[in-house]
Amino acid sequence: FVNQWGTQQWSSMEHAFSGAANLSVSATDIPDLSNVTSMAYMFYYAFEFNHNIGNWDVSNVTNMDSLLHYASSFDHDVSGWDVSNVTNMHSLFRLAGKFSQDLNPVYDDFGVLTKGWDVSSATNMAGMFSLAVAFNGDISDWNVSNVTNMAEMFLAARNFNQDIGKWKDKTSNVTSMSRMFQTTPYFDQDISEWNIENVTNMGRMFETTPLSTTNYDAMLVAWNNQNVQQNISFQAELGTYCNGADARQRLIDNFGWSFIDAGLHSDYPNCQLSQPANAPTSTNTMVGEIINNRNAEFDILCTGNDGNTVRLYINDVATSATAICANGTVTITAPTLVDGYHDISFTETNATGESPQSTTLNIEVDVADGDVNGDGQVNAADVLLVQQFILGDLVPDSYAAFNADVAPLINGIPASNNVIDAGDLLLIQRKALGSSIFN
């Protein structure tokens, strides 16, 4: 029983109340921890401990190994702790069965941390939330850039399902993710952007965790494009894949990976289609290079899919634009594209059906002002047509009303004036000659 912490400076809190199963604290003051560097095992197996310690100054502490390990009643807000010097967070909340507090960092307008944990010094997070069955606190913006060990970090953290995909490249120093999400039944987030190039151990990483096909595919595709370690054993026994099939095979062929998973997703009978490795690509993706009311061409890489039909989709709507795969690059011409942004994707179809859509390529279509004849260029031919029109020698038909009123492209002229005159002629001449007067 603790009813007062006193004024003395503590030098260590390591194992201070370890095994104090019935520990009760009623103190209203706080301990002076200014000289304390280790709080390892401080409340280890203190089953009944549930005192508010959120206002403690832990700024000099470097070791919090198993601090609240098996403090199964503890659930107080510790987001105000300054843990910026802590390097060891091993099993910090292991078996803290009721703990579920947000620890995500919050910064003010000047970049000063006002709440949440700065974990940028931490190197060991192994088992940190393992068996913390209630935990689902927000840690999405943690800086884990110095962490090397994440083994068992969320093992059997049964309620955890936070978006930690934003850790991205901050995982680049991690070497172990063994059993990291084992038996974490609600966790299903996209962590495909994590950098796993230094991870040497992924054993049982998603064992008995029902990873969705979408997120499993995303991981396979993204990680296949990293310089990953050789001979990794990856286990996601409840995970099925579809569009990630090729990437999975390349991880096997090129890096010697082995997989224990649930195989091809049975709901997609055409998953055996070999999807191109990349989304559609085109040289015409710069603003202004794809012009409105014109057809744009997209190149799609086909590998080993001779005879399959590729269909272009624009903004998730199937078009009539198709091509037959040959082993290599095929070109598909899009239907008319109007001004604005468009998502371009494709599917493949063989005898068993049509595959899901590929990842999308986002393009912006722009007006080609001054391109009077619609050939995609502004040159002397356009100058001649405008000159003929002004002199009354030409009646415009499909020359895009006429794409010749080019006032809004000129510095100081805010909008079209709906008149095609000598001013437009002069400006198109300048554009044809490459004048910098155009915005």
C-alpha cells in the first residue's frame, strides 16, 4: 500500500513493485523520478494496480521493459508521458488486459508535442502490446524509425485494428517481425508501404489472422518491388490472394521466399490471369499533353498472356477500347476524353472470365488552346487557318469553336472574350514560335 511518495529523489524503480499482486496506491503526490533511468518491471504482475500515474515526469527514463507487464487492471491515460529518451519498450503493456488508451502524438502549430508519445528513440518494441486484449489505441503516427525488433508486438492483441500503414519507410531498420500480428483477429490494415528490406524474420507473422485479399495482394505487390531479404518464411494461413499472384511467385522465384497461406481466392475464377506488373503507363500523362476531345493512347505491358483481351476502363466504367495481348507491349486508344481528371485502369479476360481492375493511373486532360486543326500541335498550319477565318475565307466546322480564342493563356487576360480576332492570330503565332508569353 502506497499512501505517499515523499520528496526523496528515486534512483531506480526497477522491479519496485514486481509481484505485488494486490498493490494499492492512494498517494496524491508524485514521485521524484528525475534521476531514474530504469522503470523495468516496476509493476510486473501487479494485477490490481490501477492508479493514475499519467502526470509522472519520466523524461530521463531509458528502460521501460515490462513496466506494466501483467498489470491486468491498469487503464489510465499515460499519453502525457515524455518517453522521448526511452529505448527499450519490450513487453511494456504485455498482458495489460484492460489498457486501451490513445498514444498518438499531437503537435501544435509550432511543431511542439502537446500530447502522445514520441517514440523516436525506441529500438525494441518486441511484445509491447502482446496479449493486451483490449488495446485499440491510436498509434498511427508513431516515429518507429529506430526500432529494430517488432517481434510479437501485437501478438493476440485481439481488438487491435489501427491504421499503422502510415509508418511506411519508418520501418526500414526493423529486422524481426516474427509473430507480429499472430492471432490478432480484427487487424486488417494496408501495410504495403512499409519498408521491409532489412527484415530477416517474418515467421508466423499473420498466423491465424484473417488478412483480407485486398490487403494481402497489396503487400505482395509492393514488397515484391523492394530489395527484400532472401529465404523469408511468411505465414498468413487465413489470407487469400488474387492480383498478387504474380508478385507472390516472383518473391518465391527471385528471393527464395516460402508461403503458408490459403491460396488463390475462390471468388475470383479468373485470378490465374497474369496481370501486368504495373498500371497503364503513357507518355501522354503531363498536363496539357492529353488534349480534350481527342483520343489518348496507353501502353500496357503483357507478359505471358497471349490471346487474352485487355479492356480499358475510364473512371471505373468499361469502354469499348480493347486489345489482344501479345507478349510485350500493347497500345489501347481511349475514347474521347473531356477536360478534368480521369482514372485509367484495365482488365484482362480469358476463357474463364474477366479479371478485377488493375490499379489506376490518374491523368489530367487539358485544353490544347491554339490547336485549331486538332493535330495535337500548335504550328504554322493553325496560324493559317485563323488567318483565313478572320479574312472570311474559312467557315469553322469541327475546329473546336475554334480552340483559337486563346485569351486565358496570356498574362493579364483572365478569360476568353469569345471573339476570334487578330489578337488571337498574333498569340497563336507566338505560341507556334515558342514564345514565353504563354502561361
